[in-house]
Amino acid sequence: MTLDTELILTKGAEIILEFGPKLISAILVLIVGLWVVKLLVKGFNRLMEKSSLDDSLKPFLRSLVRTILRILLVLTALSTLGVEMTSFVAILGAAGLAVGMALSGTLQNFAGGVIILIFKPFKVGDFIEAQGYSGTVNSIQIFNTVLKTPDNKTIIIPNGGLSTGSMINYNEEATRRVDWVFGIAYGDDYDRAESVIRDMMMRDDRVLKDPEVFIALKELADSSVNLVVRAWVNTPDYWGVFFDTNQQVYKEFPKHGLNIPFPQVDVHMHQNSGN
């Protein structure tokens, strides 16, 4: 055996003795770690199944947890090999910061989508008003929420602003109050007008009896005496009751001698007698 060969064998033995145990330890860490990650992900899945999380959010959270655990496992294995992790983590953090700044708008929408899916301020099928738009929620995606307007237009709203801005959910409550203002002419019988309206409300089965219908004289306007009417209905019946009542008032008032006034101006002409 030559001197060079003996030197190579000696160096190889030293390397094996020095790094062999670390390599074996790192491999064992990976094997055991992958098994532990699998158990943790299964446990997380069971927790999500028992929770009320939205179905569209579960795959994402499952993938996120699995990815984070595997990254931590790889870092642990590299640390076991003796790799200096301080610089590596610093580089990883700087890269993450750069990516985060480049995708700040996208990440904001992503975070907003997660918040919406977790806290559920609205759900698919609700009619909402937000960001200057209104419509029925067609789908809630991780970055955007899709609305359908009553005239069948599609509106895509980024979740970032939707999760932090003001919003009206018209379907959140089981009941809603319907408000009208009906005008009668000066000189018409106010008590008769109130009686006609109350009879219409009582005959409509969609109008709830509790709370009872509220009718009062709202104002003495320039051209009319205005009555305010407030009735409670189940939320799905809101527009049906609103439009039907308007139609009935228009038909019934003239039958009872009640006039629906419109703005008018009286012009009085005076003739001066000349000398």
C-alpha cells in the first residue's frame, strides 16, 4: 500500500468517524420526524373536521401546517449535521421579507380571505353591500369574493378590503323591518287612511303580528300629509311585501276617497282695474 493510498484511507476514516454519527442522527431525525409530522397532520385534520371551518379553507390549512412542520424538520436535521443555521435563517428571512413586500397586496387579500372563512361575517347565498357594490354571494375564494347582482352581473371583490371595510349583510337576521311613507291630500280623512293601511297589513299573512304594525303621522309636507308605516316580516319576504303593499295602497286609497297628492303650485292672478 502506497503512502498516498494510506493517507486517503486515514482521512476517509476520520471523516466517517467525525460525520458518520451526525449523518446517522440526521437520517433518524428525518425518519422519526416525518412519522411525527404525519401524526400531527392527522390530529389537525380531526380537529378541523370537528370544527365549523369552511370546507374551502380546510385543504389550505392542512397544506400550510404540513409545509411548516416539514420545513422545521429539515432545519432540525441540518442542525443535527452541524450546519450553522444562523446565516441560513437570516437569508431565508430576508428572502421572505422581499417576497412579502413584492406580494403585499396579494398577501393582504389572502389574509382577508382566511379571516372571512374563519369568522364568517357572511356566507354563500347572503345578500351583502360592501365596497360600493351589492349582490348575492356566489362564492368565497381565498383571494376574492364573487357576487352576483340582481341583474346577473358578476362582481369580484378582493378580500383584503372586504375583511377590513364596512359591510351590510341583509340576510344575517331572520326578520327585517319594512318602511313606507304614504301621502294623502290635505283635507282627506287621516283616521280612514290609517284604518285602510292597517287592514291591508292584517290581511297579509307575511306581515308579522309581533312586533305589531306601527302607523303614525310623520309630517305635514308642502303638498301632502305623510304617514309612516313600519312592519316586520321574515327576511325572504321583504321585497314581496314592500312592492305588493305599494300596489295595494295605489289601488285602495281612491276607493275610500283618499287622494295620493303630487307636488303642485297654485297660481293666483289679480287683475287691476285701470282708470
